[in-house]
Amino acid sequence: MSTTSRSAEVPAFTPSDPEAERRILGILIRHPDHVDTAVEKLKPDHFVEPVHRRIYEAVLDIYSQGGRVSYTQVYNRLRKEGNIPGLDEVLIRITESFISPAELEPSIEILVDKQAKRALLKAAEEIQRMVLLETEESLSALQARAQELVFQATTHSDEEDVKDLIEVLNKCYMNLVDRREGKRPSGLPVRFAAIDAMTTGFKNKDLIILAARPSMGKTSLALNFAVNVAKPPRRIPVLIFSLEMDDEQIGDRLVISELFRFRKPDGTPEITSMQYNTRLDDEQFAKAQAVFSELYKLPIFICDRRGMTVNEIRAKARKVKAENPRLGLIIIDYLQLIKPSPASSKHSYTLQVGEIVRELRDLAGELDLPIILLSQLNRSVEQRENKRPVMSDLRDSGNIEEFADVVMFLYREDYYFPDKAKENGTEGYTEVIFAKQRKGPTGSCHIRFEKEFTKFIEEYHHDR
């Protein structure tokens, strides 16, 4: 036998189960009260045998037109078409193919499983074609496209792209009822009362821009969001892409932020960031250990690779989502450090940024979760007397503003006027400016920044 034997090749076959197909059709024809169960989960392409697919289509036609499915109705409809030879014998065999209606749901699961496997095979064939024909420009583009195909195959949705208004309103009404009964918030709360009041929680599929000048606190606030979302009782997984700081820097900042709660009777901190980074005494070390123990349990994932492209971010995010289906928030720090794709190298930087933002918004929709994208502001703000950020301060603001669902700015008086802030007692006073919200109001709310602990807190009392 030749050493180049083809025995290792995958056999050419289509995953299917004709017997399960027959059982389902037989049950639906003889027990039409079960049609609702099948219609919710099966479409004609779940049936591989052409005859079975056409019979199921006839069942769906009768059902959708308000008629009662029966042997006679199905037979008469198919006989008029005249496309199924030996129709009488085919239908008799189908109606005798099951023992009990209880076989319906297990048989439906079989067809759903077979269709999922067919989708995987189709994705594998497309990937093989791309590799052999070298249809993609680079290896990274090929890998990204391959992962996209596998992700689509493994998260296949049977929902139609075009939906009837009554279907949409039914979902909206059920969401309304759930919110009224406290079963479902309208969005993802981040446990800052003032921010949650403005947003009613960040919405799935939304791209949220959090922008500020360097050292204003945007990374700190995003990390505070991450911990708040991941904490009990919700324990919602969060994925952080840090394109600037490494994983240990992120970890230390999370710990230091949580150490803020340990205060002496006079209100001063028991453990300062300086002490944390030097040597703690036994009592301080015990408190730090308690914080570590709490943080260990949080479902937070960190990717600290620098110079990532959107394709690489998308691939990592899909992988984490597949392994953690409850993934509820992605944070990317920050926009200007995302590497443009080689294909866009001929475009202006403004167009490259626009493409990055658009693709990240698409990713939020694909993964059905909010993405918080941090961004720098340009230096024009420094040249104005009123230094509160506005849309035009976003670098390449036209593109960012166009695709973002929410745009938030941070402004601290003590950043620009430390002496004035000290005199006014407004040190740490932070204005969170909502410059854009597709699904909510614009305006401002206020929190306080404890810079030493990279911690934002809600308690701020000052008469302005």
C-alpha cells in the first residue's frame, strides 16, 4: 500500500438521519397539536431528504394559513403538485414510522444536531478552499476569516433577518413585562448610581466610547466597571483588552482600587498605594490577602498583547465568548493603539480609525454585548478657555461619532486647575459627560476620583 494512502481523509457524507425526519413528519401529520413544537425549532433545511423537506414545507404552508394539519390536507396539497412519485406509499410509510408522540422532541434534537454538523463541515470546506486557493491576502486575514466561519457555524441562529412587526413588538412587550417584574434590567448596570440612571445600563450590541485626556481616569473608570459587573451576585464575565499596560499592572490596579475601603477612624487609608508597592506589615498584608481572595473569584479575562488588529481582537473575543457564553462586557484600552489592518494601509488615518470603530460596533452586535472602547482626545481642548470636552475633541471625531452608540467624556477641574480645585474643595470632582446616547438622554452626572487608589466612588458632596 502506498504511503500516500487516502485513508486519513474524511469520508464524503452528509450528516443526516432520515428515520428521525420520518418520525417527525409522521407525528405532525397524525398529531397536529404538536406542530407548534416543531415550527419553533425546525426549518425546511433541517430535512436533508428532498421528499421529506417538501412534505414539511406542505405542513408549514397549511399551518401558516390557519388550516388544521391532517393526512388528507397534506396528501391533497402534494398530489396537486405531482412532484412526489408513489405519494400514497410515501405518506403511509411516514405515518407508520413512530411509536409515540413522545419521540418528537428527541427527534427534533437529532435534526438540529445534524444541521449543526453540516454547518461545521461547510465551514471546514470553505476554510480548505481558502487555504488551497490562497484567497486571503495574509495569514492573519486567513485566520480571522476561518474563525469567523467556525464561529458562525457554531452559533447558528435560525432567526430570520426580516421580521414581522408583531414578532418584534411581542419581544419588546415581554421585555417590558420582565423589567416591570424585576426579572431583567434594560441594560447592564455598572453599579454607579448616577451613571446607571443616565444609561439605564449599557445595552447589548452597543459600542460605548469613553474618552478623555491622558491621566484623566478613563482606564481607572473602565476597570471599576469591570470589577462591579463581575462581582457577586451577578458574576458576569468581562474581557479586557489592554493594549498599553501589561497584565500585572492591570492586576495591581484592581487590587489597589479595592484597598480603598480599608480606612482608619480618621478616614485616612490603612494601606496606601506606596505601601502596597513596598512592604506591608502583618495586619496590612492580611487585608491585602482578603482583597486577593475576593478578586480571585471574579470572572475577568485579560489580554495584554500590544499592537493588536481588529481581526485579532475579534478572534480572541469569539474564543472567550465560545468558552464563556455569559460573557457580558468587553473593554478595549484604547482605540489609538489598535493596529490598522494591512488592507487599509492605503487609506487616510481618519478612514482607518473609522473602519476600526465600525468593525468593533459590528463585533458588539455579533457577540450581543456592550463594548466599551477607550479613546484619547486631541490636544485642541488644551487651547480653549473652557476645557470641557466636546465631540470635535475626539481624534478623527466624524468617524468615531458616526458609529458610536454612546459617547462619554470625563472632565476634572483639578486636572487643569489644581490650585483652584484645592481652594474650592473640588479635588477629585469628576464630571461624566454623556455627549451622545442613541437610546437615552445627553447630559452630565458626577462621581469622585481617588487618584491614589485609581478608584471612582459615588459619594461626592459639594455645593457648586
